[in-house]
Amino acid sequence: MAARRRRNDAIAFGDLRAREEAERRTLDGRRIQLEDIQARGRQRTPEEEAEYQEIMAKLDGGAVVDPLFNAVQEGLAPDVDVQDHVRGLLPTQQQQQVAALTDDEKALAAVFGLLEADRADPPAFHLPNVALPFDPSAEQRKQRFGKMLYAALGEYKTNEDLFEAVLPILVRIAGHQPREVEAVEWAEVVRFLLKRGVTDPAKEPQLGRRVDEALDSIQNVGDDLPPSLINIDLPDLEDSTDNEIVADNIRALQPAYFAAMFEELKVFQVVDKLVELFQNGVLPIGRGDAGNGLFKYWKETATRVSESERRGFYARTLGFVGGDDGGMPNREFNDLWMRFVSAVSSFVRQNTIDDLLRSRIPGSVSQQQVAKAGRDLAANLSLHGYGMAYFMATELQKNVKDVISILSDPDIRNAYGARDIWQVIDQVAALELGGSKNSVRYRTMAASGAIIIAWLADNARRLSSSSFGPILDIDEIRNPAPRKGGVKPTLHPTDFDLVNACEQWLAVTGTQDDQVETYAQPKEAPNMTSKPIQIPSIAREMLDTVGIPMGMSGGNGRDRARYQ
């Protein structure tokens, strides 16, 4: 019999609790939306009524409603039999005198963590005896999730000894009572160790230290890892290679757009100037975190991506001027971006006016025009997100984090009498770099642009589909549901987040209403392939003879090396 322990020795899985709370908030937000339908004078459709009844049954019941937990629980049964958790506490941890976690409980938590790390999309969880509309994609999701579930179970069984050895270390690190660990961190730590050759815990005397190293890399988004292992909250880049629009290629350009706005604001130049002043003894900074940060930034100059390389990357992927793009700039990006942002804004404005006037006439901008503008932009970003884009994205993400960390230091702010990093940037740019830029404009463009790109990535499959379904949920935009816990708009934005981002972008760029209406009108899509096509060698040689280098656009390694 397992040893009994005190209630305060219970082990809770924090992500099980957080996901359950987030799902209940989402259901409650949807409940409010469905109730508001009748409050506005319209009866709910049979499908909406069935959904409402199921939501009420879930909220009133005490069972777990998180789709991922339910899918894992159901998929592993009857071999792994574990009842519902309560605030992250599995059954053995819910009693006054707790017992050790059972083998089944550890297997379920580990598989849950592995699937969460892989961002598995579980099939929708429905209560029995509730008639809901047929979903043709539900069986595909079920099949896809089933394969991931048993792959995760196999991964756990293969490395069960390592999982067993790591969990007590994580519990000890958690410290507080009840001791709360994250199933997803448990899975990621084990994977980190396996990649570094730690397979047998009995042969690793420094396992605790290795777990600390893994946690540092995981929780710091892997700044010290090779670029191919750095996490930008993305799924595997090869996961959607069978689609015309590759979602992960799009998301890889998020840091590019964000960093490009920082470039326009002179943020990188400001930090370079601070390092120069610090090196020359002009900046009144002594020993401390500020000095450490500036010295580390100076020491890494040789290995950091230079300004010319950054600007060349912005030009090739986003069409921004000012960089050497090797003759392959993304010339279509700006026009496609304006058309999508304008189409979203015009569509929502038109629907708002129609509501006020009770118009039954369709607006001038339809859902399909929005979908077409989004599809053109997503295809463009997907095309230019191939190659080195992901690896540059990880480096740009690290650079952005580094400069924000330096500029946020109290000693740096005090040296310029600034309240925040934006005042530091304004003052250094004005004093040392020939003038400051509008920080509100560029930081708003950075945030809203990242949200727009994330929305395109999240909806890549729908945008590439030939179906004629609506691309924007009007009810969601009018009555947004509460945001899930821990989910930022730049990771998984809703339609409401997209609309706000488009409106903010248009506002800070000073785009006039007549321009918005003009850009919102449909236009033939530019000619774009679904992936880069190598230029034949004879064409490359002809271009070389007239002095036009091809850079990284094609050819073998020898040809490319000549222009690096």
C-alpha cells in the first residue's frame, strides 16, 4: 500500500487547473452571447439552443470540461483509468490524507503534458444525449488526435524511468504547498534532457542540475539554444507543408514585423549608442545589472545580426525599403497588407451601420472580400517565410528582448530622467541620433501588426480552403468572450482582437476613410507560387553576366557564397 501523507504534501498540476478555469470562462462568455441573442429580440436557432443547453449542463455540473483532459482521459481508457481532477489535483491528491500518485495518474499527466507541448488540437467534448449539428471535420480531428495521443503514450512508456526521476525534482523545486508543477514543463524538461543524451537517470549523477538547466532554457524561451530549437510558441514548421498557405511560415514573420517597427523607432540604434557611451565612459553607469547588460551586449556584437542584415531581411520578407535584399524584395506586401486591413475595417463598419439602420441589404464589403484579401496576404507571407526566416525570427526575438531588458533597467532610465523605456529612446534619439520618432505610432504598429500576422497564421487553413463559409464571426466581434487564461492576443488572437488591431493600425498611420474604402475594394491577386522556385542555372548565369546577383534566391551553395 502506498504511504499516506499530509494534505499539504499534495501535488497539483497547474496547467490542468488553468486550462479548466479558462475553458469555463470561455463557456460562460459564450453563454452570455447566446442569452444576448434573445435580449436583442431574436430567437435562438435550434443549433444555438442545443449549444446553449449543453453549455448550461457543463457549467452546472461538476465534471471536468477541458476538451484536452477529456480527450486524453477517454483515449487512454481502459488501460489508464483516472477520474476527474479538482483544481489540478488528481484523485489520490484530493483526500485529507494523500497517497503517492499512481502509475495511471502519472501516465495521464505525462501524456497530457506531451500533447500540450505539441499543441494538439483535441476533438470537441460534448455531453452525451445532446444533439448538435454534424461537423464533417470532427472525425478528421479525432483521427489526427488519436495518432498524437498514442505517439505521446509511446514516448512516455519508452522514457518512463526518466519521467519518474524528473517529477520529484520538479516537485521539490515547486516548494510551496500544495506543490504545483506544470505537466507541460515536465514533458519539455524530459525532452530537453533526451536531446542532450540523458536517457538513463541512474547514470546521471547531476540530474538535478540538468533539470535546472532545462527549466532555465524552457522558461526563458530558449535563448541559449540553437536557433532550430528556440520556441516562438509555434507548432512544427513541417506540420502543414501539404497546404498552399503554411501557417508557421507566416508566424515566423511576426518577429520580423515587430523588429522592423523597432528599427524605424531607432530602438536598436539607441542601444548601440548607449553601448558606445558606456564604452567611452560617458554614461554614468557603474557596477550593477545595467553595466552587466551593456557589457554583454557589447561582447556579443560580432555574433549578433547587424543592422544591414536586419534591413535586408525586412526588405526580402516584408518589402520594407532601406535594405539590400539580393534583388528579391517583397514588392507586393504593402499593397496586400493595406487591402486586408482596410477590408476588415470596412466590413465591420458597414455591418455596424446596417445594424443601426436595420438594413437587409448586404454591405459593400462582404465576408468573401475579407477572406480573399486575407488569403492573398497570407499566401504572400507564406511564400516569403521560407528559407532562413524562422532562424532569423528566433534571433530577432532575442535581440528585441535584449534591448527591452537594457532600456528597462532603472539605472538607464535614471541616467536620462525617464519614466519608461520610450522616454529613454526619445531622449537618446533626440540628443545623439539626429531626432526622435513617434514612439506611440511605431509601438502601436508593432503590437497591432503582430496580432494581424498571428490571426492570419491561426486561420491559414480556413483561408486556403475553397469553402464559402464566413471568415469573421460577427457575434464574437460584437460580444467578445473573456480571454482564456495565459493566452495573449499576439499568440492566438480572436476576431475581436483582429478588428481592434486593424483599427488601431489605420488610426496611428493616419489612413483616411476614403483610402480605406478604396483599398477595401476587390482586386485581382498578384501572381504568386505556393513555395519558392529555383531559377534555372542558365538564367542565373545570364543574370550574373549583366551584374545582377541572385543572393539567396536560388542556385547552389557555391553561387550564393560569392555574394555573401
